[in-house]
Amino acid sequence: MEIVVSLLLGIIIGSAVTYYVLQKINLRKTVREYETQIQVLKEQHQQALKDARNRSLDGSRAVIKGKIAEQLAPVLPNFKYLPSDARFIGDPIDYVVFNGYTDIKDNGGNENNLEVVILDVKTGQANLSQLQQAIAKAIRGRVRFEVVRPETSKQEGARAYNKSSEEALPKKSYSIKDIQKTHPRAYELWTKAEDERLRQRYKQGIVINDLAREFQRKPGGIRSRLKKLGLLQ
């Protein structure tokens, strides 16, 4: 009987020891698997950080190159306008080019050849932004020239006085069309041929009122043109 009890006790103890050893082996295996996964995740994380830094550096380089190209564009060989005609803005477009401005200023070129160009510099395969595309559409027939004169308090007072004086007088207003009914060439640009003919006629002794009728312009316009031509003080 004691032998049977001893045998059963040995079996139970052996089973317990075997179970403990197997559990410990499985635990170590599980720990190694998790350690391997953690190492893989660390390597992936490091690679992701490296890629992100590279992308950030590439993006920064592209932005810097673009800014440099924008600033240097007027002095590059393929820039077809005079650098002195270009005015840098930067945002939302890079340049406004007054093509022909320098020729008019320095050489007395023809005003009719003056051209205003909205210009943006792009590098690589870059395209116009949505806002720049909207600007490109807006300049078609929707660009105008305005003069703004900020007024000081003295100017405002003088203007108020003039306004009150004008209100006391009969009001007359004339549009360009009304003026051109009697002076068809009034407010029109002068041509070189007209300038030359005006010089000749004035030197021949023709008075301003007669010149106004001949050139179909207002006497004030004739007088102003003669001053510009250096024929009248």
C-alpha cells in the first residue's frame, strides 16, 4: 500500500515540476517574441522619423530655392523684360512689370508701347495657386488705375469751404463725350505726326485758338502740349 501511495505522490510531484518547467519555457518564448516586436517597432519608428526629417529638409530646400529664384528672376538670362521695369511684390504674385517704362523715362519712347504685365515665377513643375488663377482671370477687363489722395485736416477744411462755395454757384458738369462733341480729339493721345505738325504751325505764328480748331482740341490742351514740347513757357 505504501508503494502505491509513494508512486502516486511521485507522479503528482513529477507532473507539477513538468508543468512548471513548461510554463517557464513558454513565458520566456513569449517574452522573446515581444522583445523582437518592440525592437522592430523601434526600428520602424526611427526610420519614419528619418524619412520625415528628409521630407522636411527637401521641402525647406524647395521653398528656399523658389524664394531665391523669385528674387533673382529679373537678372536671369531667360527673363525677357528689363529688370528696371519689374517691381517685386511677392504675394499673391511675384512681379508687376511695366514693360517699356524705362524706354519712356530715359529715351522718350512712345507711350502707346507701354504694357503692364502681371508675372509670377515658378520652379520645376509648380502650378499657379487657386488664388493666382483667380487673379489671372480678374485682370481681363477688370483692371483700372486710381489715384488716392489722403487728406489732412487743413485740406478737408479747404475742401469743405470750396464745396460750400461751389454749392452757391450754378453747377455745370461736362463729360468727355460732351466735350468731344465740339472738340473731337480732346483727351486723345498725341501722335508723333501731330506733335511735328503742331511745332510747325506754332512756329508759323498760328494763334492757340486757331490751332485748337485745326487740331480739334481744347485751347487748354493745345497750350499744355506746347509747354510739354518746350515751345511755350
